Amino acid sequence: MEILSVEPLTRAEVPKSHHRSAVSRIRDVHHRMAQLYAAGLKPRAIAEITGRSVVSVREWRRSPASEELVAQYREGIEGEITEVLGEQVKIITRARSIAWSQILDQLVEAEESGEPLPIRSLLAIAGDTSDRTGLGRQATQVNINVGIGAELEKRMRRAGSLMDRRAVVDVTPKLVRRG
């Protein structure tokens, strides 16, 4: 009876693989493509930037490794965008508050002094204020094609002239008796 023994392998005994792992094949260009996809660029633009063909960019995008890489970059971009937008909203809100505060100060000052403000200014203030509360003017645009009747008549005349031409040409075969 044979006894089975297990011994550690030496480095020379380990078979060499010709396949590299997916992680080892990710290069700088792949990171760049992932960043560009995460930023919302289309394959054609990414191909131009990276010097790759559109087909290779699209093929790379279909790989599972690219999905994960793009998702990681997209998370980072969303965080940056949220920060930037948050700052912009704060600035805009503050500017709006300052502007309305000064408008109110000037209106109160004009009312207390009895000096009338120009009607154009008052209308602009009233319109903007109403617009912000949903009570602003509503415009409806109607686009009517008034030339449709003329076009219809033109086509009817053309159809009639075609019918007249057909009536002039005798297309019925003549039957001739032989015999």
C-alpha cells in the first residue's frame, strides 16, 4: 500500500501562467477612459482624447473591470459636483437676499420721502416678485400654418392636370381581327 505525502512546492515547480489578471492589465489609459466616461463623454470623444479607436473604447467599456472603474470615478465626480453646487447655491442665495434687501430699502425710502419711483422699475419688481411666487404672466404660443389651403389647392390642380393628361393618351389596345 502506497502512502500519499504532501510537500510544499518550490518556485521552480509552480507552473507559469501566460494569462495576466484583469487588474494587472489595467493601464493609465484605462483609468483615463474611465474618468472620461464618468464625466459623461461619449465613446467618439474618448477615442479622440486617448488615441484609441472608437471600437476599442466601446469594447473596453463592456468589460466588468471597466464597469467597476467607471463607478469608482463617478462616485468621486458626484461628490465634487455636489460640493461645487452647494457652494454656488449658498452664493446665489446670499446674493439674492442682499439684492432684495436693497430693493426693499429703496422702496421704503421712496415711500417715506413721497418720491415716486419710475413705473418701469415698479413693474419690473412686481413682475419678478409675482413670477417667483407662480403668479407671473403666462405666455401661450400658437403656431398656425395658414398656407395649408393654398398648398392643398396647388396639389389638387396638379392632380387634375395629371388626370387630364391620362385621358388624352389612349392606352387601350386595338383589337384587330385577322382571318
